[in-house]
Amino acid sequence: MNPDWRDFLASRGGHFHEDQIDGFGGDAQAAFAAADSGAALVPLTQFGLIRATGEDAAVFLHNLLSNDVRGLNPDRAGRCGFCTPKGRLLADFLVWREGNDYLLQLSADIQPALLKKLGMYVLRSKVKLTDGGGDTVLLGLAGAAAEAALTAAGLAAPAAVMEVAHCADGALIRLGERRFQAALRPEAAMRLWQPLSAHATPAGAAVWRWLDIAAGIPHITAPTQEEFVPQMANLDLIGGISFTKGCYPGQEVVARTKYLGKVKRRTYRVGIEGDCPPPGADLFSADLPGQSCGKIIEAAPCPNGCEALASMLMSSADTGDVRLSGPDGPRLSFLPLPYALD
């Protein structure tokens, strides 16, 4: 994280836990309410960035990631994954262009290792991979009044979901009907904080995690690396896989999972009573006694307790009785997703 940005957030009342913004000292429920009926302003410190620069950047990324990077227009953002040769996800990315550069957004805890891992593939390619978090910071804005808050701060909101609006200081991406992300130079983010926070409630990373869970957007973190084929995390359902782009690591496994009808696990949005479980926590169901039927991808507190994205056997989900951590653990309640599971 850019140290000046961290110091700035701390000076505005931000509290940190392991380099993630925990909150701003206000009522947590008010922050969740703002993210729904008002506007919430969230520094997205849970994410890191990798910048790809050079004339081969597009081809280099296209040959490694699960989606069509070469076909990504400058005014569009996309989602994709990076897999092992066995088709298991090492990372998920939100990717967009900045001039001739490409920015890859991923979970901050795996960013250093992924930067090194991707660098091993560079070889003679004319591409340079660097830590993008030094010169770009991320801000999220969500809620019914989010677009009005952007307008009041002098920012033009993109019209369509996943559209990118570029400006001199960075880019603004529309992630949903009422959710936006700004990728800005640190000095621009500091300058815009005051006009944005005048119309939006500053909030911690947990609020954004809850919104991602409600949107069915999974994020791979260190505990869940190599646990899921992309379809197990619904990456194909959120536009994160191209089945026509050609080869990439794990492509044969991903294609076979689709074309041979072997998608037996999907990711569900669930409610959990009690404390939120960690990523990678095991799930159990009566149809598979003594064995785990799935894992938690990510969990976050919410206004009514805890919500999570949980990848599990579809046959176990069909029983309606899936438990956390053991056969007698808390029972999961299944919640709707904004897209259909096939």
C-alpha cells in the first residue's frame, strides 16, 4: 500500500488491521446502511495491483489468463483467472487498461507471490510487471446515492456495468447498478476524499466484502489457492472465462469441465449464524458422511450476522442441509445470487 495513502487515511480516522482498513470509528451498522440506501466510501485496501507494461503486455496476459485480454477494449474492464496446469485457480483478477498498460487487481495477500509467479513466464516477452499499488490506490463507492456522490465530486460515472471512464488521474469503473470503483493517483484520491466523504459515509473493507458476496463475486486468497477449478467459483457465470480464446495454463481442464458436463460444484451465497468463518473452512452434509463437501471462499459480517460465498457439491446443496466445520456445526441458509446457477 502507498504509505502516503495509509497515513492520509489514518489522519481521517481510519483504523487498520493487518494493512486492511477496518473502519473509521463510527457505527458499523450505519456503514452497512449507507452501502444500501445511502452511499458508502470504502478504501479498497484488501486488494493489490500488478501493472503490465510493454508492447507484448496484451499477448503475454492473453496467453496466461482465462479470458480474452487481447480483445479487452480500453473502455471496458473484465474478470479472469490464473490457473495451475491442473486447472486450479491461483488468483482471480479484475483487469482494465490504462493507456497501453494493463492493471490486474487481486487479493492483496497473494499479490507479492503472484507478481513473482507471473514474472517467471516473461522470458523474452517485451513486458514488464511491477507492483501497481505504489502509484495507484483504489476507492469503492456503493449505495443508492453513490452516483450522486460521484457527480457532486465532479466525477462522471460510466453508464454501463464494467464500463471504464478514464480521466487524467486514473479511471472509474462501474461494477454494478449502484457500485463503482475508482483507481486513482494517490494525490488525486486524497484531493477527492473530502468532496466524496461529504456525500458518502467512510467505511471499512468488510462492507465491500459483503457487497462482493451479495454480487456473487469470489476472490481467491492464500488459504483457497489451488482449491477450485474456475467453474467451482462461478467464474464462468460472471464473465471470467472465454471458451474460444485458445490455450492458457489449465485450459484443457477448464474446457473439459464445461464440454463433458462435469460441473459438479458451484458457489452459493449463504448466511451463517455466529462468527464469520475463515476462507477455506470446510463444509459438511449428510449425503457425504465423514467427508468435506465444500469450502468457504470468503465471508464477511453483514447487517444480519454473516454472509459467505461457499463452493460445494451441487448434490449437497440440493439437500438444503449443509453445515460449517462439522456435521453438527452451524447450518447454512441459502440466499439468492444475482445470476442463475446452471
